[in-house]
Amino acid sequence: MLLEEFYDYKNQMMEDILTTKSIVDLLGNDVEHEIPAFELAYTQVFPFEYIPDTVEHSRTLICFDVDIQKSANQTYYYPIIYVWVFTHKSLMRLTEGGVRTDKLAAELAKKLCGSMVYGLGPLELYSSKRFAPITDYQGKVLTFHTRDFNSPKPTKQPIPSNRKKG
């Protein structure tokens, strides 16, 4: 099993999130000045399940992680990518109308669904469920499924470059 794929998936996911203007804008909490996207890494966007111990100020967060629920055989395994989106209740309502976490989940799904850079085929949205990690914070957990190689090819050819980062 190529567990280093988790590392690659997470780096790709961080890049996908931080380079998508609609997602970054929704993390800005309607502030007048724009926050540089790279500054959101490990402050509002985390490549692991992160729940703040103490809440110093209201903010919106995105966390993501990768699990393997099953290995079908020697050839394939099935990674599951989880994306948690949550925000303080004071930031839920968008100025243009609607709910911030719903809009953010929709933008993430638009960016990720069908992506060919995670696994061997298109990334598929499996579920979207409510998520309330701590008092006064609510959101969604999105679950995506894909399929990937369980072991290197016998020829030892590298996995396609469109999926690997370095």
C-alpha cells in the first residue's frame, strides 16, 4: 500500500483550496481587506482534523484528512477524503444571503467533484452531513471516494505525474 499518497493528496488538497478564489473569499469572514491565501494554511485551513481548544475570535475553518476504509485486492485500495467545513454562528449568514457553510461546501464540491488528480478516476462526492464540533460552531463534513493503486506497478513505472507532487 502506498501510504505516501496521503501526503500527496493532502498537499494537492491544500493547493486546491488556497488557489480557489471563491473558497478563500468565504474564509475571509467579510473583512474589508483580503487575507493572502497562503496565510490561511494552518490558521484556517488544516490538513488534519483540527478543533480549536479555545475560541479567541470567530472564524471559519476547513480541515481535511484521508483514510482507507478497505483494500479491494492486491491491485486497488479505496481512499476516502473527508473535508470538514465549520464556522462560528455569528458568521453563518452571508451578506448576499444564504449560509456560509452551505456555500463553502458547494464551492468545495464544485472544485473537487470529478477531479482526476486524486486517485485513478474522478473524485466522487459520497455524502454531506451536518457537523457541530464545539459550542457555537456548526458546519458540514463532506466525504469523497476514489480508487488508487494498492502497490507499485511491476514495471516500477512512476504513478502519473498529474497526481504526484514532487
